[in-house]
Amino acid sequence: MMEIDLLFGRNIGGKLGVTDKRWTAFLAREVTPRFPDGLTVFDAYGQWRDTRRKRVVREQSKVVRIITSDADAQAKIDAVVEAYKRRFRQQSVGVVTRPACVSF
């Protein structure tokens, strides 16, 4: 199986713009329909280097972990990432993909 972590920053224009309500709606509309078998969401605090402004940006974040054997997982992840970037004017969404030995 594959273990996929999606790292979503929640700031828009330097302020928390992806509120809990907006996040929950995005998760329900974009992520859950593509991965209905289940996922886990973590609250996180992240930072990244803004190379244009030459500074470190810190922000509240969400991590979504998906365990899947879906052959179409990459296309679904790409669609989720593009939807988030477009909807919340984000530069990027972090994606970590690794093989996993899993049992439930």
C-alpha cells in the first residue's frame, strides 16, 4: 500500500484565511469523495521559507494522511492539491508519498 501525507498551510495573505469551517467544507467536497475508504487529519504548525520575501513564514497547518492501494491515487492527489491551491490562493501543498506495510 501507499502512505500519502498532504501538508496544507492555512494562511492567506499572512493571516489565517482557511478557517475551520472552510477547511471542513474543503475536506468534505474535495478529499473525502476521492478517498472514501478513510483518512486521518492532524492539526499541525508548519513553517517554510518565502524565497521572494527572504523570510520564514510560520502558520497553522493541516496534515491529511491517506493509506491506499488505489491505482489512481496520484491523479486524485493532484486534483486535491490543485483545488486547494486554486481555492485558497496557495503557492503549494506538500505531498509525501511512501510505500507502507499496513494491516487493519
